[in-house]
Amino acid sequence: QGVYKYVSPSYEHLLGRKTWEIIGTNGVSYIHPDDAGSFKKEFDKLKEQKHVTVENYRFLNKMLGWRWYRTTATNLNDDPAVGGIVLNSSDITDQVVFNFIDGLERDALKKFASNEPLASIMEDILEKIQGFFDGMRCAVFVRKADTLELLTAPGASKGFLDIAGQLVIDDNAGPSEIAASTGEKQVINDVWGDAKWKNNRSLAKKEKIRTSWAYPVKKKQSNDVTAVVSAYFSKPNHKGEHEQRAIERVVNLLRIFLDSIEKDNQIHAISRRYEFANMASRDVIYEWDIINDMHYWDDRFTKMFGHEIKTNEFKLADFTKLIHPDEVEKMHYRFEAALQNPSENYWNAGFRFLKSDGTYANVEEKAYILRDEGGNAVKMIGALTDVTEKKAAETRNNLINEIGIMFTESDSLETVFRQILGLILDHDRFRIAEIWLKSTDSKQLMLAASHSVKGFGSFYDHTQNLDSFLPGSGLPGKVWKSGKTIVWDNIHQKKDFARSIAAKKTGLKTAYGLPLTHKDEVVAVLVLLSDTDNKKHRPLDVFDDAFCGFMGSEIHRKQL
């Protein structure tokens, strides 16, 4: 029937409600009306399948509004201990919004490169944004001397169009005009009471506009305002982190388009098309002169990766040195094959790229290969995109989904711990993973489960059967006492690491201690050991507070 019988405390942050508010209510009532039909259709498959995963649907979070979720449902109606369907959900809003905006941009840039009219492109962008974000309305104004002319406002009423068709730029006018005049963003959290809307307050009330944003679009070189992108919302004091991100990207797109229109004849056609297709996504653009082996990077290379580039002194060998050693050989063969194939004009790859601080970013590279009449590669024009956060979010969400199913289907903590630790080692470059649980009297931590990859099991031959820690003792005890994640480098030399001799004998270098919490109380500690330096391995991007909170709440639930 879709009625909640039990809700894990770990779900409170997902739903924005206390568990007692949810139990007894119908889950479908929280699903967005546009998504409810498809959700029910997928859910009905549980009549014939044990597991069903529902992707990308909107669920009403009491505190945050509509959020995008992924849910795995397991049919345990035949299990007398459950007698229902168990749901494991994760919030994938950031990932969905990223993919939406990225796709929106690339579609728009293709249209611009194909010479579609600017008004048509912007109207399509705003319509899609308005359809994606509930209750959001948008408008784009283009500057003409001392006025703002409305370029597009999809779905706007006649009353709005009559007033907004042409606005006189003035410091004492409305927010859009002020943004054009001052070059500063205008955020009005109470439109009905703000003096900047005094001339059009009756329109705002009629249109139910309570919050307004006006973002200036500036030329890249001179910072002169060339346009304004405005957004309107029906609720006062609307914050909308994702809506802000979308508007900022629209502003960046429009800047690129307007700058390009002004200097169109100065840009080589194929170079221009590719630059458009990547700049809006905040990529790092490069051009490689293959004949002379010279790379030319835009100024975002230093900003994104930290390396200072001297003009005409960056060669392919310099680029190769920054690729992770584990991926250089594979990249080399693919790259050489692409360059030598006269019919290959496009290159893409994903790899880890060294930053100046010693850490590696996950990047995606996409490029066009330009050839001479004989088919020889003479130039590449491409871009690098830092997808570290995106990949970490995807990995974390997948782990949480899989671990949620393990907790649901396993009868004992010992079994589920072994499965989880094996999963973690499969997902990341750790060599040993452990879970330490509080003893029944809560006076010490006991080793509840451990798992190692091939070749590292001998670690435990040198630990003298150490299987417990007091609060503040050793890495697990220090994490337990502080309630904070702790990272130790050079554990083979660290006195506080009680098993340093075992680490030295097995070549382990770094230890990560993560508190698994339930309602701010540490219920267990996850210890991960690696044979790589901390700077070359960034597990905390995946194993963050959200992951630790989920694990802690599931362990607590299993212990009840």
C-alpha cells in the first residue's frame, strides 16, 4: 500500500522529517506528481522481481524542497521479520543537476555553432530550466545603449511583457536595470516590500513574484555589462543553491555568445566551435601544435591544477608527466593509435591528473584532431574537465545503495561487515579494511571484522593478536574519543600507530580512521589502510560524513 511501517534514523536527513512524522504516511504522497506514475510503474515490478531500482525521481524534503533520489526496493513480504518492502534511497540531486546543466549547455553550444538565432537558443534554455526547477521563471535582457531590451521570457504574461519589453538603465530603477548600471548582482528576498520594486509592485503581486534575482552579463575583457539574466520565484527569501548554479552557467553561456558575436570574424571556425562546446562547462581549454610540440593553455589551467605555465615551454612530455603513472602506458597506446589514424578526428579519455599540491584530480579530456590534406595530425584543440567531485558522488551513491541492500538481506552484523569491507576494497585502492565496534559495556573497541586484498593478509601475522583499543588509544580509539576522521601518514614509523611493525613489514603507508555515527554518537570505527601516500589517494571525497552517517545509522538499526 506504500505506507511507511519503519523508517531508519539515517533517513531523517534524506526526508527532512523526523521518523515519527513519516511512519504511517503514504510514501507516494511525497513524490512529485510528474514522477509518481513512472515510480508506481517501476514499483509494480516487485510483484515479479525481488529488487527494483528507481532512478531520478523527485521527493519532497520538508527542509530543502524537491530533491532527486535513487531508490532500491527489496521485496521482503515473505520474510516474517519484515513483512514488507525495504527501501534504500540516496540523494542524487547534485549529480542530476550537474548532468542537466551540462547537457543543456552542450545542446545550446551546438545550436550556436550551427548559427541558430540567439533569441531562439536562449528561449530554449530558459524553457528547460523553468521545466526543471519548480516555481522558477526567467528572462533575458540585452543591453542596447542606455536601455535593456527583452530578448526572451518564456511563458510570461502580457502584463509582464508590456512592462519589461524595454527598460531604461538607471541606478534608481528596478533590479535588472540596477544590475546593468552597476554591474553587480541584485538579489531581492522580499519583492513586495523592497523599494527597488516600488514602480512594479502591483505587477509583482499580480504575478506572485516574491523573490527576484538579476545577474549582469559582462564582457570577458572589459567587464562592460552586455546583458542581464533575471529569475523570479513565488516564495519570499528563496535561496535555491542549484537554481543559482543554473543561472550562473546561463550568464557564462550568454557572455560567450555575445563576446563571440562581437568578434566572430577573428576566430577560426573549427577552433571557435570547439571552444564554445567546452568553455561554458568551466573547462580548461588548450591548443597543441603537434608539428612544433607546443601546448597553449588558457589561464584556467593554473587556477584548476595549480601549475604555472611559461609561454611556449609546455610540451607533450610535460603533459605526460602529470598523468598518473598507472595510466600512462594505456593512454599512450590509445593516443598514438588515434593520431596515426587519418579518419580519426576526435579524441576523448578519462584519467587522473597531478595537481601542484601533490593530489590527483579525475579529469575528462575531449579534443578535435585537425589534419592536413595528407591526413597527418597537425593540431589538437581540446579541453580538460575536472570531474573529481562528480565521480566521488557517483561512487558514494553506488556504495550506499549496495551497502543498504547488504544490511537488508543479511541476518548478522558479522556477515554484512565482511561483505561491506570486501565491497570497499573492490571500489578503492585500499589494501586492508576493518570495522571496530564498541564492546557491550562500551568501555573499549573490539575488532568486529577485517578484510585484505591478496598479498596483505600477512599484516595480521605481525600484530600480536591486537584486537581491542581503549578510548584515545591507537587510531581506532582516538577516532572514537574525538568523533572526527583522522588520517595518519608514514604509519610504519608512527609510534601512535600500535601496529607500525606490521605496517612496515607489509609496505603500508597511510591509515584512515572514520567515525561511523548515529545521531552524533560514534557506534563504530572504520579503518582503511593503504600502501600509497595520502596526497595521491583521496578517499575522503567518497567516504565523507554522509557515508559515515549512513553506515552508523544502519549499524545502530541492525543492533536493535
